[in-house]
Amino acid sequence: MKRIYSILFGASLLALCGVGVSSCSSSDDDFVDPDFRVPAYFTVTLPDTTFVKKEKFNAYVDENGEFQFYIDDLMQGHFFDMKILKFQVGNFPTNINTLDYTYSVGDNGFEFFNSTDLANPKRNNGIIKITNIDRNDMLVSGNFSSLLLPSPLNQYLKESFRITGQFENIPYERIGTNEAGYIFTNINGEDIKDMDVFSKFEGDILNGKIVMNARSKSMRKRMLKISFDKTLPIGNYDYSKVGVEYTSENGVVYVSDEKDAALAGSYFKIDKIENLTIDNKKTYAGKFTFKLKSKEGQVITLNFGDYKAKLSMKEVIITDPGTGGPGTDPGIPEL
């Protein structure tokens, strides 16, 4: 009987050990670092070769929400260009959202290929797929597959061919036509993409603080003002260092408050400061998330914010006639 108990105890011990080993092994195999990110890369496959790029990407979203991604040094004499009319996750036919490929021929000649069939523009030759947009870090991923047709002007390369490829975590920037810059944000789910920075002729430094003003082109009452100390370097800041005021299209004013717990999690990031010595200006660029509150107590969130502003470093000193102390900014002048 003793022997039977010993056998049973040993078998139970082995079973428990097996479970323990299996559990530990499974845990190790299943562990995923939540902060891990695949490094940026781009691949494109032609009929006779595949190119891989891991740097020097050019990706932009313009003020109309159109996306362009191009590589001008894929290989000596090889150029790739992609254009999508609406920057969002989804599938996009390549007769409207185009792929271009260019070969160099000889010393000074080029041959061009495009995904649009000029003889039949409604014919869809492929798909560009945007699979993910990381709006916080401004990265885009996707893939594509399409037939490319030769330009009628090509002298040597006159055969169509299929192109496929993939792009992962490609950094993109926003660009605007306004010389002074732009501010983009998403307010409670709505993209606000027409906020132009307004640089004041007399200067954008008021009583020691840089004041970045922006106004909507379509909603005249919609304005955003961001102020911070003129000595603030590249970095990440909360409301103890930055002041924000937003006026909605209905004229409701929302402001920052470093002491209000309901607005916690707000930040303003300066990624780049570029000196423009000839004009006595500086270009500031970065990102933000702002929670703001109206005097009635309503809280709104400005998410996925990014900005680029060319600001005058001329300083304006305003004093209060009554106290002799610092005065207040008169605001954004009407155009």
C-alpha cells in the first residue's frame, strides 16, 4: 500500500511540475512589450527586383486632408510617388488615388508609369490600403498593389507591369499654404484642419511670453491662442508652463487651468525650434493635447494636436494704465 501511495504522490508531483513548467513557458512565449514598435521601413516589388528602404521618407498631409508619400532616392534613377485624396484607414482604388514610378533612361532621359489608365480613367487597376494611422506619434502603415501603365511619351519602356509593396510606421508631417504656419487638432471627434497661424506685425512676444495665435478660415469666431515663456526650450510641458485659450465657432471661450484636476493629462510638446535670423523669427513645431473648460463648466478635449508656426521675435510690452504693471493682449485683430 505504501508503494502505491508513493507512486501516486510522485505522479501528482510530476503533474504539478509539468503544469508549472508549461505555465512559465507559455507566459514567456506570450509576453509582448506594449512599447515595442516595428522600425519604419518601405518595400516595393517590381517584376525583376525588390527595393527596401529604412530611412529618408517624405510623407505629408496637406490642409485639404490629402496624403502624399514619395521616395526620390529609391535607387539611382528610380522614384516612387503615392497620392491619396483622403487620409484615413481604408482601401483606395488606384485610378483615383495614384501610384507613380519613374525610371531614368540614359544620362538625361526619364520614363514614366502611372496607375491611371488615360484611355479608360474609370478602370481600377489596384488598391492602396491604409491599415493604421498613429495620430499621437504621427506614423502611418499600409500596403499597395496595382498595375502601372506607361506614359504615351515613353520612348523605350512601353509595357505595363504590376507593382506591390508595404510601408510600416512611416513618419508624416502636415503642411499648409499659409506662410506663418498652421495648427491642426481634433475637437471632440471633429478634425479641425483649417486653423492658420496669424503672426502679428508688431511682434509675437508679449511681456516675455510667446503668443501663438491661430484662426479658422471657415469659422471666423473659431480661434486658438497658446502662450509660453520665450525662453522655453525643446521639451514636454503642462499647464504650469503653458496657457491656452480656445474660442469655439459659437463664441464660447474655453481656457486652461493648472489647478483644475478635470484638465489633467494636458500637455504641450516643442519638438523643434528653428532660428530664422534674417527675419528675426523662429519656427516652432510640435504636438499637444489640451483639455479646456468654459466658465459654465463644460470641458472639451483638443486631441492629436500638431502645429508649425513661424513667429516674430519682436517683443511688445503692454502696461496697465491703472497699475503700471503688465497689461493684457488685445487679441487677434480682424482681417
